[in-house]
Amino acid sequence: MRQKCLEIRDLQISFETSAGMVRAVRGIDLDLYKGEALAIVGESGSGKSVTVKAIMGIASSNQKTEAGTILYTYEQDGQSVTKDLLKMSPAEMRSRIKGTKIAMVFQDPMTSLDPTMTIGMQLMEGMIRHLKLDKKAAKKRAIELLEMVGITDAAKRIKNYPHQLSGGMRQRVVIAIALSCNPEILICDEPTTALDVTIQAKILELIADIQKRLGIAIIYITHDLGVVAKVADHVAVMYAGRIVEKGTAEEVFLDPRHPYTWGLMESVPDITAEKTKRLYTIPGTPPNMIDLPDGDPFAVRNRYALKADFIEEPPMFPISGTHAAATWLLDPRTPQDVVEQMNPSNGTRGGNRDE
């Protein structure tokens, strides 16, 4: 039976700037289950990273959480405990959650590693502090972790400094550090962006393998649908601070229902396509999050927009028990012939690439 470990409800986060309030996250709902991988997908500025940083308790000085809950459920002394992470103090988050229960892998390993410390010391630091291991035990565990993430000659490598390792090896070290205190949830924020394509694939395979071996839950933050297809069990598509579509990976990839999701799918290069066909790009740019337009923020970029899209933002319409999308095309009041015309199966999705 699936067990929910993280439940986000009506999360709303804004940033106060000299130009006005940036409504970065606008009432999102998300669930994460033990042992499963959730991918949050969307363009830059859609609110993906702000959402996961809220889970980790990472906030800038001008950030304000205006509403919502982030409920984390875990086992303690044989009993199930649920905590609202938004109500925990920074000190409590540091001592009881960060690194120990929930850990994070950032996109650039060089900004995550201390250049003045050996990787061995950086691995041992958290284990000595949180797991109360002595240096000998921490060193042994550090070597085991480096071997787990695929670094050869681990006993020698723990003496290396970050600059002595390749980009792929540094990212492996960052993953090892994230796993050092046995977290139940691992958040990967664009974990392969700074790496070349070959290394990207290896890192993704590594994370997927670790997930299966350790049974941990993973949240991937990415704009790359190729990443999602390889690793995710469930997908949430974000646009302008909202979830516009969510479902199992199979549902979102094989039966996408939101026009924004269609555009993302059509924007992925297809090596089987004819050379004369141009890659589709979603027209326009994301909206100003300080002054959002009336209706659906995606309407001005949506070639399938209905009149209602310019008047009122659509709610989330259920498609199945796990699949839903926020588009007026799913409203029962929308004429059936219009819905059929927009149906991805008839080849209209994303428009004509030859245009």
C-alpha cells in the first residue's frame, strides 16, 4: 500500500520587491509517496525551485509564505509523526529535518562543496554532527558512500579537494553527502544541468538506482522532459506559479491534456522527425508575476485559448483518479466539437512544425 510522506496544500509564496509583490507560488497542491519519484516540470520562473526550497526551509529575506501547509510524515520510535514544516523554527529544521530526514542535491556541485575542505571531511561532517559517529566510523561510512555513488579508489579519493575531481565526480560526491545521514526524501534541483550529456545520463541512472536500493522518495526539479521520462513515477507541470497538470508519468506523457504540456512535448527534439520540420517553440514569454493578466496566465501564448481563458483562470478538472489539468477545454460546458479538435490524437497538438 502506498504511503504518503509529504503533502503540500494551498502553498502560496510571494517576494517583496521594489517593483511590487512577485506571486511566485499561487496555491499549489502536491503529494509525494514513499519510494516514488515526483518530477516538477516547467520553464524558468514557474515556481519549481521556490516550492522545494520551502520544503527545505530555505527562504530569502524578502520572501513571505502567505498560506498553505507542508505536512511531512515519518516514523519515530515506532510511531507515525506528522509535522508542518512551515511551522517549524529554523533551529528545529536544522537539527531534525535538513540533511537527516530531507536532503537536497543542487544543480552546480561547485557551489555545494567547500573548496577548502577535502571531500572526506565534507562527507564526515554531517555524520559526526547528526548521527553522532566518531571519526573512524564516519570515515568508514564516507568510503562506503563514495563507492555507492560509483567513485573508484574511494579510500584515496576522500583526501581529494573538489577542484581535483571532474564535474561528474563532484556531483556524485554531492549526492553521497546528501545520502550520508540516511534521508527519507531526496530533492534534486536540476541535478544534471551543469554536466555534459553523457555524464547526465550516468548521474540519472545512479539516482534511480539509489532510489530503488534505499527505497527513498525523490523530487526532481527540471525543465527537461527527457529527464522526466527516464526517472519519474508522477509528474506535475508548473506554469506561472500554479500546477497546470499532474498525473502519473504515463498519463502526462501519453495523454497530456493542458495546452502548455502539449507545447512542452512538441518542443522536445525528435530524432525520427523529417529534417525539413522545424522544432516547435511556445510563442511569447512567461507572464509578469507582479502584474498577472486576467484569466489564465497562459492564454496569450495558447493557440487553443477559449474566450473563457481571458476572463477567468480555470480550476483543476479531474481526468482520472490520478490525472488532472487546469484547462477550460476539460470543462463539461465546452462544446464537444471544440474538445475533439484540440485532442492530441488527431495530430493538432502543438501546431504544425512546418509553419
